[in-house]
Amino acid sequence: MAVPSVPEGTALVLADRPWRLAIGLMLPAGVLLAPRFLALGDIPMCAFKHLTGVPCPLCGGIRACAALAQGDVASALLINPGLMPVLALATLHSGFMIAQAVSGRRLLAPGALTRAWQWAGASLLFFWLLRLYAL
């Protein structure tokens, strides 16, 4: 399915602005709330690992976000290195979503970050396979 061609700088429909702002704020909220979620105790967080005994590609994501919220990048990299490109790109994408919501203008053409998301996903899967191999 082809992505519609919409030029950058095009004004957004008024209804697009609130949902772009909400989506843009999800990542910062998730990172900031991660330490509080971990404080809930020893809850099985990953259904995949709970059912199979094998960690999923996102295992450790909440702990990595909690480490990032505390400014501990080194620990976040140790917990799940494949997640870091995904979080970096999500930060960039969130910034664009917030900026678009505030400005009311499209700053990126639809699908502009598609290739970057593909590479970030490939990185996540690569590091997951390395982690499975090390088990």
C-alpha cells in the first residue's frame, strides 16, 4: 500500500493536532513512569518470557527506560542494547510529532522515517538473536 504524497509544510487538519501531541508525549511519559512501574515489585512483565522461558526482543525495556530516566545510559545499554536505537528514533519521532502538533504544520512527509524504523527494528532483532545465542 503506497503512502500518500503530502508535502512537508502542509497545514494539519485541526483534528490531527491533539492526537499527534498525545502520541508524541507517550515516550517521555513511559520513560519517566518506568521507575515507578518497577517499584511495584516482582511482577512478571513479559508474557512471552513467562510462557516460553525465552526473553523477547523487548525484555528489559522497562528496566532500560528506568535507567535512562535516572541518566544511567551505560546500564540501559547493558540491559538491552538493541532497544537503544529504537528509543533514540522514538525520541526523534516524538519530537517531530510534538513540534507538528504545536506548529500545526506537517514537518515530515508521511513515511519519511520508514527506513530508519526498519534499521532500528533490524538492530533490535540482531541484538535479540545475540542474546539468545549467549543463553
